[in-house]
Amino acid sequence: MNFAAMNQFSESRVAFNLKWMLPFLGLLFIIVHYWKKRKLYYYALKFPGPFGFPLFGSIHLLKDGPGEVYKMLTTLFGRYPNVFSVWMGKELYIGLSRPKDLEIILNRCLNKGNVYEYTEDYFYDSLITAPVNIWKERRKVINKAFHMTIINSFAEKFLEGGNSLVLNFKGKCNGEPFDVLPSVWRVTFDVACATLGNVDSNLLKGQDQYMLDLMSSHRIIFGRFYNPLYRFNFFWRRSSFGKEAQIIKQRTWNFIDQMIDLKRRTSDGNFQQNYFLDLLIRLEDEKKMSHEEVVKEVQFMFAASHETTAVTVSAVLLALGMHPDIQERIFEELESIFGKSDRDVTLDDVNKMDYLKRVIKETLRLFPTIPFIARRVDQDLRTDSSFYPRGSTVVIPMAHLNRKAEFWPDPLKFDPDRFLTEENQNVPRCTFIPFSYGPRNCMGVKYAMLSMQFTLSTLLRHYKVTSSNYKTIQEIDFGMTIVARPKRGYIISIEKRNRYI
Ligand code: HEM
């Protein structure tokens, strides 16, 4: 055999080998994948669920894009009552709306689902996503900043927030509809600075950019979830989304750094015992937390507090624009407390506002601020009705539970009196969990309720909401980032209640 013939022979052998090698490796990959996940596949089959392609799962459900995730998920929960399973790539998700099992999951499964990893550029390893071993210690320490006496001491700052919104709305009483969210958000942000940070937000530079960056960060987190390639850091960091995420991360971190720096300069080394930012700075000084950890916690806590409360207050106003009779009942309650006086709202007054509190709860039922959360199952878990295998992620649908006719008669009727104790007592636990449930529930429940009561009562003594862009609850189509918001915004019109202004 001459040299050329030998070369041709070995080339054809390589081609032959490659031709068989690639399918062989592919097959091997599939076998290893199924073998490693065999238990998950076995138990997933015990639940009903949508069709899934081998390896890819039900990614066709994502075809309508990030804007339709809310609809896609609520439709799935509606189609499969109680429980269903769905594969997304290599992840098994179990959609669960059976309250008894939810109670067990929320009490025992304290690690977050893998989906939370997509928030890594913003919140990763902060309280919201931290693995249980870190979370437990951190929560214990930070809890000191959420003691009722501390929250009550914020009353004046909550009131200032309400009063500044009253001033802001003065120029909006011309009958023109407007989106109420930006103004409310600005105020909840200032209040977060004044309470959690104990700093004056007017001394911070770049607030508008910070708020815009926060909004963009939601879009980016969802964008990452939607592209399977972005699960790999290699592709993510090189993508335009990934590059934008880095810029935003840097800018938001710089902003938080600026706040920490301001706090340090204005405190002169005298940090208050248990105020949130003071507490974290002390922990950093005592070398119990690194600077990066402090920045991440502050970043998350601020985002968690001002966006959620702004969205909920805006939803209450939207709902009142649709339900003038309910708004009048709130006003009657306020009149029964204040009579003809225009004095400021106090903590004692807020404690008497039972109807307003029920209105906020009914709003959280029909406009679930955080519509879905997820928990990872770290140990096999058997309940009376199902088996939840280790390695799966349970998705918990506040958005769906809150509208299930089984628990809420005439579910789309806005009726705050559902929350009168005697009316409400037959509803099983874990059907109404806007703040989640169990040891890893929302830390800011009391803060949120008190701040929203102050803002709304102050505002509603001065203004009447006269219309909203939605006429019925059915009409509202929600879009979702991390929080759920009506796609057409919170458009309302207002008029003055003449007696006070
Ligand atoms: C209407 C307002 C609010 C709603 C509906 C809400 C809802 C929630 C929900 C559902 C969770 C659980 C998230 C999950 O498991 O993925 C959560 C966690 C959390 N929230 Fe809120 N929240 C609100 C306001 C606040 C406020 C005002 C603060 C702080 C001042 C706050 C601080 C936190 C913290 C620190 C966590 C993480 C707790 C942990 O993992 O240990 N939230 N919130």
C-alpha cells in the first residue's frame, strides 16, 4: 500500500469512527441522564401533567414568552386540581395546590427552588435565596430588626410617607387618569430609606436610575430563565442580557454602597441597637459579615420592602376605583375614628381600622403581589396523599389558591368581609398565604401591613378614587416578573374630599 492510499484509509476510519462515536456518546448521555433521574421520572409519572418531550420536557409551554408566564401557570393549575408534575429540561417541577400538603412542604422544605438561582446577579446568597445553613443564622440575627417595638417606632416615618403622597396627588385632581404606581413607589422607597436605613433618601444620588435598574433586573432575571443556554455561565456572561446584568449589578451595588457610606458618615460610629442597616454595619465591623454580604442583604431587603408595598397599595387604589361602595365604607370607618378633626393618623388609630385591613387582605387575595414561590425537596417526603421525591421543586401558587371556588365562594367578587373571623374560619390553613407560610415566610409582614395602613388611611381621608381603567376583576390580565402586575397598569382618577384640603 502506498503512502497516499494509507492516508485515505486512515481518514475514512476516523470518519467511520466519528459517525458512530457521536450517536454513541449521545445515547450514553441519555442513558446516564435517565439512570441518574430514574426515581424522579418514576414518581413524576404518578402525577398527571402536560406532555413532555424526552430530555427537553414541556418547554413548549413557554412558547408565548415571558409576558404570558402568569397565564400559563394559572392555566396549568386550573387544569390539574391539587397536584401535577412537569419537566422543564432536567428539572422536575411539582405544581401543588392541596393546602394540607402545602403546610407540610412550607414547614419542612426550607431550601429554595433552583429557579431562584437566576436572581444570582442581584440577590444571590442573601436571605431570600441562601441555603438553609446560612439562612438560619442570618434570619435569627436580622429578625431583631423586625421586632414589633421597632416596627411601631416607624409610625412617624410611615405617616410622613402618606403625607408626602397626599401632597404629590394635589396636582392630579384634574380628572385626568394616571398610573398611580410610580408616585407610590417613590414614596415607599423614601420610607424604606428612612426606616430600614434610617437615612434621608434626598441625600442619595442616582435614585431614579436605581429604581429603573430594579425594574430592568426583573426583566433580565426572566430573560435568563427563558433561554436554556443562559443556564450556563459561559454563555450568560457573553450575552447582551448577561452584560447588561453586570452593568446593572455594579450600578445598584454602588448605590447601596453609597447608602452604607452615608449611614457611616452621619452616624459617627453610633449605630442604633437593632435598626436594620445599623445592625448589619455593626456585624460587618465585628467581622461577622463581609462587606459583600452586607451589600447583598441591604439590596434584597430594600427591593423586598418598597416594591411589594408600592404594588399592593396601588392595587388597593385600583380596586377601590372599581368598588365605590367599599371605598365609602372605608371612609365611614375613618370618619368614625377622626370625626371632623384633620389631625394626623396615629398608631392607635391604625389599630382601629379593621375594615381597611380587610380591604388590604382582599386585595392581596385577588392581586397576589408574589404570585408563585418554589421550594426544593431535599429529602423524600411522603404525605397522606402523595410522595414528593428528593430533587424535585414544588411550585406554590398563591395566584391560583386565592381564586379557587372550593375555598372562596364567588371567588372574583371583591368582598373584604370574607375576612371577618367568623366568615373565614372554615377556610383551611395555607389557602391564603400572600406572605408565604412557615419558618421561611415573609419577615416584613408587620412592616408591610402597618406601612400600607398608614399610607392608605392618610390618602383616603383626603382623596376619593373615582375610576380605574378596569371595570371588573375578570378583565385584569396579569403580567409577571417576580411580582405580578396588571398589564395595563394601575390607572385611576381621583378627586379631593373637600373637607380636609
Ligand atoms: C405586600 C407586601 C409583601 C408581600 C406580599 C411579601 C411577600 C413575601 C413572600 C411571598 C415571601 C416568600 C418568598 C419566597 O419564599 O420565595 C417573602 C419573603 C421575604 N420578605 Fe416579603 N412581602 C412583602 C413585604 C415585605 C417587606 C415590607 C419586607 C421588609 C421590610 C419584606 C421582607 C421579606 C424578607 C426578608 C423575605 C425573605 C424571608 C426568608 O427567606 O427568610 N417583605 N415576602
